Amino acid sequence: LSVALFLWKRKSDMRNHLVIIRLLRRHLMRKPNRGDSPVTPPAPPHLASENADEPATPFFQELFASIDDLVARENLHRISSTSLGDLASKLNSNPKYVSQAIRQETSMSYSDYINMLRVQDAQQMLLEGKELLLSLDQIADQCGFGSRRTFYRQFTKFTGMPPGEFLKLSQADRAVYLERNPG
């Protein structure tokens, strides 16, 4: 540990601090050797699982449940200007924690998670579209997409087909598609 600290002494102070923090994290999170004491303190929630293969911690599971509930209750995904910072402040949390909770529970980034919810709403609106008589641009706008291009790109990304092709499916086929592909 001291050798690594000595090697980084020449770099700027800010980089020094980041390297020291990383080295200390690794040191604290390593598995104990035979000579070490068998009891190691648990890592704080933000350090607990930097590796995506590790199971999610209860802290992040509870935080994601709060995130999912808040987004559904207030339809935050339909507001195109909603940012990660806005969501974190509504939850009185840190944006980094919110991002990590979403990533651990859904394996998606914040923007992919929000866009997935928007696409699900768009699919429902397209399924009911004949009664509502909305254009694709109106549906994109109501679902929170900032532009038509983004709407088409995200819709195709999550469904495998553009919205126009989805509209060509019959009403029954769209319902079956939605049951098979919930999001």
C-alpha cells in the first residue's frame, strides 16, 4: 500500500486523493487472508457492490422501490426535462445512489430506464390510438420524448420495430405483442 502511494506522489493533489481513495477501497473490500482477522466490517452502501455481478444490497433495493413508486405516482417519466438530479432531490438522496440503484435493479442507465417507461406508455397509447385519434408526434410529446427522432429511435430499441410498423399490426396482434413483450 505504501509503495503505491509513493508512486502516485508526483501527480497532482486531486489525482492523489482519488488514487488513495481507490486503493483504500480495494484494501478494505479485499477478502481476508489466513493471517487477517476473520471479521471485516461491512462496506458502506455506496461501496458495497461496485461489481455488477454482485447481488444488489437491500439499501439499493429499497431505494429503487422508492424510485419506481415516485416515478409511477407522479408520472415523472412523461416530463421531458426530468433529470437524474431532479429525481434524487425529490427522494432526498444522492444522484449517484439513485443511478446505482436503477442500474443494479434494472441493468439499465437512468436514461434507458426512463425511456423504457416512456416506450411502454407509447405502446399503450398506440394500442388505444384509434379511440384517441392522436398522431405519433402527439403521442411522443405526451410520453415525454423531446423529439420525434428520439421517440422513433427509443421505440425501435425497446420493441424491435418502429412505431409505424407497430400501428400496422391489428388490434389483437398488438395486444398479444404487448403481453409477450412487456417492456
